[in-house]
Amino acid sequence: MKNLIFILILFSNINIYSQSTLTSLNFGKNNDFHSTRPVLQTITNTTFYNSNNTTEQTKEIKSYNAQNNIVTEFRYDGEGNLKQRLTRSYDSTGVRCIGRKFENWHRYLGHTIEIAYYNYDSKGYLVNVTDKDQNGNIFRHTDFVNDEKGNPIEIINFKGNQIIGTEKNEYDYDKNEVIIKYFDINNQLMNSQTSKINFSKSDPADLVNEYGDIIKSSKYEMELKYDKFGNWIKKKYSTIMEGKIVKKSETTRTIKYF
């Protein structure tokens, strides 16, 4: 019985995520490379340094289309076991994502599949997403109301015909900030946070290198090494806490070009 309860809770946690403001602000943006040289594949290995003095390794293998947008992404754990696979499909331009298939291999749940379909208005702004399970049943639907820049001012998540959560946003583009307010099924305010709109855009106090990457801010610093095309191949990420530098991860990336 305890195992059954644990699996039910776990399944609930896996499915509880939904479309959000922070994911939609980065949706469709290609931030993997500085150059326009077509990339065939990247192999990325990361070591994470945990607070309990343990480490964790992961591996990702990504393939790209001619516009350097990700087509497939395979995610492995430190022992080389395939944990997740993400497949994206695009329209005829190769830029606008119209669908994605997410597969997950879990110790308790086995192989699960989720498929999403993306719809756009005449301006090319994302207006709704439909999520289906491996049996083709819709388990979530999300509607977007956008501002004149195409960023969401309201995101409404549905399960069936019932609203399960809403996000409402207020943008300050001069400050590169957005205030995100989270509402429950009764439209009661649950929480709010302030975030950057564009995380790649630097603040005045940030230290930026010749490639335009932020290598030091008030909260973190990064050491980066690039290949001859200006794309990073090594990355060391550390946080700054109470004046102390805490190493969080080290990543290497092998890039195969067309």
C-alpha cells in the first residue's frame, strides 16, 4: 500500500508541471550558439556539485535542423541510462515549433509519453498549447493572451474544462523585468515573483565578455571557453553567496558542424 501511495504521489508530481511565463518567454528562442554556422549535433557532459559534497553527472545529445533549432534531445544519467527523449517538429521555415514529443523512462512508471501541439495567431504569436498522453487523450490545454510584443500577459491552464491555474504578468521592458502573479482555481492570488524578461540581457553592473555572455553578476560567475566559431565548449558555473564563490557545475560540449 505504501508503494502504491508513493507511486501515485510521484505520478502526480510528474504531471503537475504546466505551461508557464518563464518557459514561454524562452520558447522558440535559439540561444545555443553565437554563430550561424549549421550544427549537426552537440554532446554535452555536466558534473553538478551538490551541497552535501556529492556529485551528479548527466549527458545530453542534441541534433539540429538547418536553422540550428533542436530536433531531438536525448538525456542520460551518470551511468549512461537513457532517461528522457525530446523530439520537436517545425513548420516549413524550420523556425516555428508546431509540436513536441516528450518520452520519460522512470524506475516506477516505466516508459511514458506526452505530446504537445502548438498553435499561433496571424502575427506568429503562440496562442494555445494542447497536451496529450500516449493514448491520445488530452490532459491539459493552455491559452495565452499576449501583448504587442508577443509576450504573455495571461496564461490559463485547463484540465478538461476546468481552470487549474492562471498567471498574470506585468512587464517593464526598460528595466527588463516582469512581475508574475500566480492564481489558483478560484482566481485567488497565491504568490508572485519578479524575474528578468531576457536572461541573456546584462545589467549595468554585470561583467560581459567579448562574445556578449555575462561572466559575472551579483549572483553568479562563469568561466567560458569557446571554439573558433565563437560557440562555447567548456563552462564552469559558480554562485556567489555572502561574498563566497560556490562551484555548482562544470560542463563540456562537443559540437559537430555540417
